Amino acid sequence: MNGLYQASLDYLHQAKATIPLGSQTFSKSYMSIPMGGGPLFVEKGLGGYFWDVDGRKYIDLVSGLLSVLLGYQDKEVDKAVAAQMKKGVTFSLPHRVEAEVAEQIVDMVPCAEQVRFGKNGSDVTAGAVRLARAFTGRDFVAVCGYHGWQDWYIGSTTRNLGVPEATRALTLPFKYNDLKSLEDLFEQYPEKIAAVILEPMNLEYPRDNFLQKVKAICQKNQAVLIFDEMITGFRLSNGGAQELFGVTPDLVTLGKGVANGYPLSVLAGRKDIMCLAEEIFFSFTFGGETLSLCAARAVMDKLQSEPVIETICQNGQELMQAVNIMLQELNLSGSIQLNGHPSWSIFSFQDHGQYTLWELKTFIIQSLCENGVFMLGSHNVNYAHTRDDIQKILAVYLKTFQQLKYHIDRGSLHDQLYSQVLSPLFSVR
């Protein structure tokens, strides 16, 4: 173990006494960060950086699991939240900011005609599925990608402990960019599939008009098409992946960066489907909490007035291109690849000789953290990252990849792993 993170390890020991896993989120826990090879608890964040409880500063490429779109402590967002805080947070009646933010979303997102709010992505993906079932009178759902922790979805993954078999049987996975895998489901379950829900993009760009063809299949079979744009919304473009790729779904779920770290998620779509939200039960005490809604309003104002998406994409593209060139030149690209969109690029790892993909990933994260870059497997670029930050990150990557290649060639990589090697949580993409 490395002494750089002693305070983190101490806090983990304390937290685990009262919190299972020591964290509220799998992806923020020691299950995703090599134990002893990276920080486990944060103290503060500013712009594109955070400081851990040991006092070490990092360029943050995780960005609050993609929820921090503009950067920590964005001035316009903080100002909007502070102004509302003087008036109140949660009330006994709806606040007018609910309608104002809903109107902004309708203005920006192609499919949005009506809007409801939640707090987490799981709230609104579950709400979208319930709406689709109510609208169609059907039970089965075809899924592609990650859609949250609730029974209807997580039962289709290896993390299905506690989910009844009857619920698990209603969720039908298919493969991205594989139209036949979806067509086969409609053949196997004729007039039984209520909805198709998918991330419109993650590791791969849609090929051969894949999204358009998915929509056509849904229309042919009278199923509801749901885009899970928790990540791609307000990141790939102001109107999300549906705007970028020119495919309008029936419903969309949004979240993550919409409120720059404040807890807010969005369910929006066609009015004739959304109106059923008055009939199904989709209701939250904190659904209209005003601080998050004011933060979202400030975020969308900034998206419309400043080159947020353009800047993020430029910096992300520079990262992607340079990293892939390094991997090719060092003959590592057969084991490590970086794919996806410039604003959200994702590493894929394969075993390399005697070394497992988990050992490769652990070494890379360990080395990056040691050199002041926090990355857990993807580049979640935010608006506060500067060109200088990108150059610093690339310098650390070059050093890391060169060391990785050196130790792989000499068979000495195991000796360099001073942290606990990562193990898989579950596969969602």
C-alpha cells in the first residue's frame, strides 16, 4: 500500500462501520478505485479539480460521474442557487420555477412536449417504462445499456440478487448496433413489448442508421421508443444525442449534467404519453425542490449563451486522438482502446500476455492518481477543463503508458502494483 492515501483509508475504515460499502454509490467506492492506489474521499472541488482528504490535488476526469458538466463551483450556478436559498427550498405547493425549467427543456430537447422531474436516473427510467406499459397495455421491455438500480432493469444483469424471477423475465436485453438482436425479440414476443429503451450512444457511434431503424421497428410494432440520455443529454449537443443524430424518440430521460451536480433528473416526451403521468403513480416530495431546478435553469442558460459543448468536444477530441496515438506507437492498442464521443470517451481493456485486463487498468489508474490525474475508465470532460489541463493530462498518460510498456516487456508489472487489483462489478456496456 502507498502512504499517499492514508487519510482516505482511515475514513474508509470509519465509514464502513455505519455505511455498507463505505459509500452511497458503487462507482465512487473502493470497488471502482484501487485500494491504496488512489483517493477514496474528497474534501472540495473547484473548476476541473478536486482535493482529497489527504490534501492532494487532482485534475478530475470523472466529473462527479458525469454530473458536473460546467465544473465545480460554477459561478452562475452558485449564484442562482444562493438567490433561491434565501427564498426557500421545498414548499407546500409547486413553485413557478418548475414550469419555467420545463419550458426550457421543451425548447431545447426535440422530443420534449411535457416534462416531469425526479432526483436520480433510476427515478425517471422507471417512470418512462411505467408510462410505456400504461400507454401500450403490454409488459415486456427491451433494453440496451445501463438504466439504473430498480428491479425492472437491474434484474436483467448479474446484480439481480433480491429481484423476483417474475420481474426479471419481463426485461429483454439486445445488443447495440445489432438490429437483428432487437428484431428477434419482437418475433419471440409478438405484441407483448411495451418499450425499447437504450442509450443512444456509449462506446460506439450508431452505424448504418441504427437508431433510425430502431425507431422504425418500434413504430411498426407499436412500441414506445425511449432514449436514456442521462449522460448524452446536454453533453453530445444542447438537445442531446437525439438532436445530434436526428432521431426523435417518444420519451427521453435526462439528468447528470443538467444541474451541474445538483440532484435532478428529467422525464420528457410526447404529450399523449406524458399525460398518463396523471394516471400512473409518479410522485416525489422532492421532485420540485427549487435549488436543483434553479441550478438547471442556470446550466441551460449557459449552454445556450456560451460554447459549452464545443469547448468540451474540442478538449475531449484532443485527448482521444493523442491517447490513441500513444497506445499505437507503444504497441498497446491491442489491449487498450479508447472509444466513444469526445465528450465521454471510454477505455476498453483486454488481457495482455500474462497480465489480466484488471491488472492493466489498476496500474493505469494507480499511476494517474499518483501523478495528479483522477480517471476511473472514461474521460468525462467538463467545461472548466482548460487546454493547459489537457496538456498536463497527456504528459501523465505518456509517462504512464511508457512505464506500463516497460514493465510488460520485462515481466515486472506485478511488482509495480502496490494497490489492490480491481475486480469486475458487473458488465453493462
